[in-house]
Amino acid sequence: MDDLHTSADKLHTSADELTRRAVDYISGLFSGNAGGHDAAHTMRVYRNALRILEEEPGADREVVLLAALLHDADDHKLFATKDNANARRFLAANGVPEERADRICEVINAVSFSANRGRVPYSVEGRIVQDADRLDAMGAIGVARTFAYGGEHGRPLGDSVQHFYDKLLLLKGLMNTETGNRLAERRHAFLEAFLKELEEEGGKESI
Ligand code: NI
């Protein structure tokens, strides 16, 4: 962020410029974190959201993209912030009006799997970002992230495999958008193929 910008300049920040600044902001926020919730995860969620947006013309594009970019900026596993403080700091510093920041934070708060116990976000923007985030827990990326997270927390490989059954295999049935559903098919099939192969090699009891 550039302190030399006057507030009048900030009001005229283009959507693309705002997105670019959000990418810089989250890169700084996550620097040094090698876990599954890092800047690369955020960028994959952002790209998933862009794909889903192509088929959801009624959605507020700026809200979706900023929520996708900021969705883990206050993740409780990484930051001890309250009330989306990191996300709000970025939005306020870039002249995003408070009511719009509230909407973006509502979307962010509707996305979390654990916090929402399977409740479907009421806004189309929330449903898109939730799908975008969930897609990143599936497929080859999902496998890599699950074992990286387990390793980081000192868990045996078998515990990470259990996570497939407890959460990852359920995600396909929880997608909100048509695009999300379609993208989830292939990623789900890969999770199943991985587990089948693991079974061939001795199953989770063997690891
Ligand atoms: Ni996430």
C-alpha cells in the first residue's frame, strides 16, 4: 500500500488495481507460512472463483474476487485477529466503503467449513467463494495439502487418510454452483482413485 495516495485517488482505484494490491497484501501476510493455508492456496482459490464467475453473471464480481483473496486473511489457525481485522485493514486502506467491506467480510465468514457446519451461504457471492475454496481441498492439490498439513502437525499418515473420509469425500455433494459441481467431479474421482491405489498397497493401516 502506498501512503502517498490521497483518499480521492483511492476512491478511483480500478477493480484490477485493487485485486493486484490484494495479491500483494496477502503475499506479505502469509510470507513464511508453509502450511496448506498460504498465499499459493489463496491464489488457487482466486483462480477457481474466476472460473466459476464465468458462469455466474449475476454475481458481484468485485465482492467475489476480494473475498476470495482475503478469505484466509484472518484464519484463526494462523492469525489471532478479531472481526476480520486483517481483511478490513486492507479494504479501509484502499478506500473500499465500509458497507462494501461489510459485505465482503460476510462472504468471507460464510465460507468456512467448520464454522458453518454445512450451512449454505445465503448470497451467490458466498456460494461461489465457498465452492472455490472447497475445490482446493480436492483433487491432487487436496491430497498434497492434506499430507502437508498432517505432517506440519506431527500426525501419522493414516490420520491424514482418515481426513479424506471425514471431510474431503463429502465435498462433492456440498458444491453450490453448477460450475463448482462440474469441476468437483474430476477432483473427487482422483481422491477415490488415490484411496483405491492406497488400498492396493496395503491400506491406511499400513502407513
Ligand atoms: Ni482457504
